[in-house]
Amino acid sequence: MTSDNARHAGSGEPDPAEGAPRFTDKRRIDPDTGLLREPTPAEEAEAAAAGGGADDPVAHLDFETPDTGALAAAEALAAERLDELQRRNAAYYNLEQQYSGYVKRSKSEALVAREQGVAEVAEALIGVLDDIALARQHGDLQGPFLSIAEKLESTLARFKIERFGAEGEVFDPTVHEALMHSHSADVTEPTVGTVLQPGYRIGERVLRPVRVAVIDPDA
């Protein structure tokens, strides 16, 4: 029904629903013939005086003056939301920095704890290492004991545990411990004459200083 009514509307043909012709635009439909016609000059003048013709696309628009109060309220709300967003971004940034600092501290503390554990194990084995060094010095480290000693020393080396100390070094109280003392005209400064027991260290940390016999120059 709707399509039929739309087809008959404005065409001059009888509308089946009402039994009479319907015209939607009297200026364009001739009432006698029902055909389209051009508007007369008088009709065009009347349409122009009314503020625009039927074909004017903006004639029906109603332009209103903006409400300045509503605009100010919208701007204030936008500024408030922007301030909240900036505060939340700052809080997130602070939280991110705190977490980053926590991760760095945790890694550093874990490394320190690991080094402390390695140092404690090495200090407990220093007596065994002294016996190995003494046996090697006297030529008694042979057979299966030699293999075991070498495996132990290589394992400790993997953890950066280092044996140090040699005769002829300049005496340094930070890394040497003097157990014996003598004088000689052959030296010009305190010198390590004999290494009684080697020292052990991890990096810059001294686990045990080198125990030595020191030779001082003659007065």
C-alpha cells in the first residue's frame, strides 16, 4: 500500500485510499493536468520574499546563538579532566620509577648475597688449599690426590677465587701479613722475602692476606 500511495502521490492520479488526486507541491503540479510545471515569476517572488524557495537547502535551518554559559562549563570540565589525567600519569610514572629502583636493588642485593656465600665457602676451604699448596711444594701431591686437588682448584677458579702472593713483591700491608722480619742491604724498600702461606681473594676482596717474611733495608 505504501509504495502504491507514494507512486500516486503528486502524479495527479486518484489515490486508491481516498479516491481523489493528491498534490504535495501545488507550485510544481498543474491542478488541471497533474503534470509538472515551472513556477511562475509571481510564485518565485513570493518564495524569495518568504526567505527562500522550496529548493533552498538552508531555508528550513534555525541558527541559534551559542550558550556562552554552557560553553564555559564544558571548558571547565575539560580542564578538570585534563588535570586528573596529568595527576594519574604522574602517579603512574612515580610507581614505575619505584618499581625500577626495587628491581635494581634486588639484583644488587642478590649479587652481594651470592658473593658473600662464595666467600664463606672459600674461607672454609682455605685450610684445605694450604695443605694442597704445601704438598705441591714438597712434591707429595701425586696420583689420585693430584687429580682431586686440581678439580677443586679449577672449581674455585670458576667462582673467581684467586690465589696470589709471590716473593720479591713490595710489601703492602693491605694484602700482606708479616709473620717474620729481617734486614738486608740488598733491598731498598720493604720486600717480601718468603711466602709462608699464599693469599686468597675474590676480585678486590681479600679473603686472607699473604703471610710472608719481610725484608727491610738496612738503616
